[in-house]
Amino acid sequence: MAIDKSLQAGSTSMLLLRLLEEGDRYGYQMIEELENRSDHTFSLKAGTLYPLLHQMEEQGLLTSYEGAAEGARVRKYYRITPKGKGRLQEKKQEWERYTAAVNRVMKGGAVHAARC
């Protein structure tokens, strides 16, 4: 069953920052890596990826540079910045709170301490 695209939209930048935390990558590498790690749940198109990368670069979360990929043509690589690492940590914490809350609701809720 396909995943609703609106559920994916809010997490894409966090996932890209996570990939770049591991090392510099060019766009197609990020597309492939997201697809592989998510069992094809995250299947980005270049028309979605590059505007997002440019926006993140404008926000100071990424920098880019040109480099050759193992004898291939010159590619544009992206690198996470210290500001990007900070944002990734914030997003990870936010994601943990969000998924925990969704799971509590889906499992019937948690008893609030004030109600005990």
C-alpha cells in the first residue's frame, strides 16, 4: 500500500540532512539512498529534490561544491553545515515526540498523570 505523500513531505528535509550527516553526496546519490533504505517508500524525483536542496542551502543548512565522481563528469555535491547539524538534532527530537504521541493515540491513549 502506498504512503500518503503529505505524510512524507514534512520529513524529507530531515532525512536529507541525516544522509548528509554521514558524508557529502550528490543529488542522485541521495535519491537512490533514500529509496534503498526505505524499501522504496521514499522515491523522490529530481524536480522535488533540487528545489528542496536549494532552499536548505539558502537557509545555511547545506553548502555545495563541484567535484568529479570516480572518473565521471563533474557533479554538484552537498555538505551539511554546523547549522544543519543543529537543525537535524532539533528535527530528530521533534520526530521522536511526534511519533510517540501518534503511537499513544493509535494504541488507545495513555493515562494522563492528572487523571490518576
